[in-house]
Amino acid sequence: MMFEKQAGRHIIYLEAKSIGKDLLVAIFGGDEHHIGGVAVAYPTKSHYRDASTISVNSITLPGHKDYVVANSSAEKLCKELARPVISTVGIHYDAATPEEIQEIIKVVDDLVDEAILHYQNAE
């Protein structure tokens, strides 16, 4: 499933694929598509109380900050869909302004919400 949304001068894409009960997500866009950060989020039982929590582990490629978006998107998708999620993120805008960065983050949040609605309605 592919979702896309304009973020300033570029389109940001979120591509999602169910792999068994797990979800693989790629978020990319801008001047140069790549993988700059990877996060895996999975539900775990709390050690301290009778509840579940979300554990997140990430990998950052040198020189990239994409892990921030990878972590937040994987965690939110995992929490809302109650399934393990791997999120890869690679978004690059040449000479991005602080305003563009905020817009990119908002657009990614919107795309994640669209993906959540899609998978919740498919169940």
C-alpha cells in the first residue's frame, strides 16, 4: 500500500506491506531517496505491572537524523495496530529550512495516521 503527500517542494511517500502479522514500512522523499534510519517496534509485557508496552530499537546510518522519524513512526504504528513494525526512513531536502523540517514531520505524522486507518479498517 502506498500513501503520498506533498511537503513543500517535494512529495513524501509511505509504502507499507504486511509480512504475515508484521508490518514493513518505508518512508522516503525529497531530493534524494535513501535509508538513513531504521527502527523496529514491538509490543512487550511490562516487567513491573500487568500491562504491555512498546519497545523500540533503532539503527542510524552515519550522518543521518532519519532515526528520529523512524522511531516515532514505528512506535505509533505498533501501538495503534498491536503488531511488530519495521520502519525505514530516508528523507532529504537540499538546504532544508527549519520550517520545511517541521512541515516534513507533520506530513509524515499525517501519512502514518492514514496508514493506521487503512490497516484498522482492513481488519
